[in-house]
Amino acid sequence: MDDNKKVFYRNQAEGLIKKLELHKMKGYYCDTSAQAKEKILELIGEGKKTVAYGGSMTIDDMGVKDLIVKRGHDLIVRENAHTKEEIKELKTRVINSDTFLMSTNAITLSGELINVDGRGNRVCYLIYGPEQVIVVCGMNKVVTDIEEGINRVKNFASPPNTVRLKKETPCAKLGRCGNCVDDTICCQTVITRVSMVPGRIKVILVGEELGY
């Protein structure tokens, strides 16, 4: 990435952080994902904490989960739950966790988070439950408004995700939204305007292109 774009990202993030503050969310900016990993660990805090996460290519690609375990925290590994009983126990642990990690599908210049889910097992914990939610967002996900954000999810984020998940949806085959119903991963659309609990949602903006 050239220096001009780095300056642009910093300047854009500065304005975004101010908007997030108005919406009772905390905003931070990191030039790199390496810096973002350290910020995540700082926000998780000292002592053994329970940490959960939602499905996110950003979180996976950063390699932060291994660091969380190395720091002695209790990482709730959702992939380990298979039976109905295990999944039920997992939900109980996640909703009561100290920190929930996730990314966002888009963020508007006004500081609104836009997320589209299938089962809603990611956005539900953004809305309610864990003590704090840390949202990691590459600056490639910044959009002008909600309409542009939803368009970004449907036509630029969901198609590669459906390919990754081996779905037989129109977007997996055509590379654009087909407004499908069968086997869709676009079931729940959540717009987060304000954090009801001030400071509960913390958004780390990263000056890199991360995730879908």
C-alpha cells in the first residue's frame, strides 16, 4: 500500500472514530493488523478472561486466536461443539463471556455497523450478552451510507463467502446477488446505530484490506 492511501485511511478513521463516540461506541485506529492484535489483547485485559468469537475471515487471517490462548485466556472454540447438548452449552458460555470478537460486513461514515447473517449466531452476541464486543474492521469496508453497505454485503462480501462455504446460491455461481431464499446466508440484517451500553462495543479500524 502506498503512503498516500495510508494517510487517507488515517484521516478517514479519525472522522469515523468521532462518529462512533457520538453513537456510544469506542473507536481505535491501527495502521496494521499486527498492531490491531496487540490492541485486541490490551482491550481483553489482564487476568484470565473468557473470549468467544463469531465467524470472521478477518479474525481468522490475523491469527489472534492463538495469541489469546498463549496469554492464558479461556478461548471458547465454537468449532468444538457438535451435538445438541454441546451447542446449547456453547451458547450459554458465549452469551456470558467477557469478550466477543467479530468483524463487521460494513461500516458507514456516520459510524453505523452493518451486518448480514444466516442463523444470526454472530449478530445476536453483538446485540446482547458478552461484557464487551470487539469489532475488527479493515478500512476496505467503509461505505458512505446504509444502502451502500447492504449492497456491499450482497454483491462483494456474500459471493466469496458462499464459495468458501460451498453453497449453491446464485451469488456463488454468478458473483452477484440473486435475492435467493434457498440455502441463503443472508437471513438477518442488523444495523447497529448506537450501543445501548456506552463503550460496550469497541471498533478497531485497521489500515489494511481485511476479510470480505
